[in-house]
Amino acid sequence: MFAVSAAETREIIALTYGMITMIDDAVGRILAALHESGLADNTVIVFTSDHGDFMGDHGLMLKGPIHYQGLVRIPFIWADPQAPQAGASSQALSSSIDIARTVLARAGIAPVNGMQGRNLIAQAAAPASAEADSILIEDDNQRAYLGFSEPVRARTLVTDKHRITMYLGANWGELYDLSADPQERHNLWESELALRGTLLEQLVQKMMALTDRSPRPTRIA
């Protein structure tokens, strides 16, 4: 992660568009090969990425332990020849931990004990549930920077309206109203104490809910 000028941002965005075009061309060759081999009607195609990019947002480039929307929002395309709703989209909150469970469910394979995440296909067809009201982002960096003396560790909760982030060892954090402030320019950490407390409680609950419970205990202590 590094700071950039407006000119540097324009140049990097142009080069990135070139890389995106390269990926588009490569995906096109894969799809053509599936059609030529007769496998297109029997293949589920999933396209995603591991993270976004600041791409000039807030004057930053690349990535880092600051969970702005440009970094934490990623593409996810699921193309299934047996899907009844081709071209449908969903605004429901989801996470990368949901992908493995979704793939297993589509293949008819039960998840292992303690497996995290939800089946996104089932979630898209069902009414919104309390389980899908927020997502957890865990960030354990390998370097000490941004003023930290130890490698940066952050935990973030994202809801449909807010984003709150805590940093290990810091007496400050981030809180944004994504509805009123979608560009995350006004940190409400110090001004909205009641909201901060509510969201921090939700963050703890989410972390507890997603704690690994495997292997399953065989005895009671």
C-alpha cells in the first residue's frame, strides 16, 4: 500500500484496464474450449478474486489493512447451466468463506464438521436471515507499519448500513455509515458512541459464531 498522485492513479488505472482485458480474453478462450469439447452444459463456472484494490481511493494504491469498500468488495460470478434464474444478481452480504460450502453443496457433498460459511445458492433463494445480516473480515498482516510497532491485526464487521474496524493495540478505530457516507470519508468512531458499542457487540458475536469448532470433542471435561 502506498500513496499516489492523480497522475499516477490515472496511469495505474489504465494499465489495470489492460490486465482486465487480458483476463477477459483468457476467460473467453476457456469458455470456447468448453463449448468445443461439449462440456459447457455440464460445467459450473465460478469467477472471483481474493481482494479488491484501493485504485486511488483515498489517495492509496494496491492493498493494506484499511478496509475501505474498494478493497473488501470483490467480484463473484456463478454461471450454472442448471440455474433457473440466469442473469440474476443479489445484494445479500456474503464472504469468501461461503464459496467452499457453496461448491460442495452444488456437488452434493456434505460440509465437514466445523466448516464455516453458507451455501450462497440456497441463500439467494431464501428470505434474508439473521445469519446473513453481517460479515466478518479478519486481517493479520505480516508487517509492522501505519505507526504500529507490531504486525497490524484488524477485525472488521460490515453490515448493510455500517462498517466498523478495530485494530489490535490501538485506542482508535473506524466507523462509517455506508448509507449516508458511501465513500467512507467521515469516521464516526468518536462521535457515535452508542452505535459503536452496538456494532462492537455484533462484531464479538460474529467472531464467536465463526470460531472453528472442529475437531468435534469426544468427551465432556
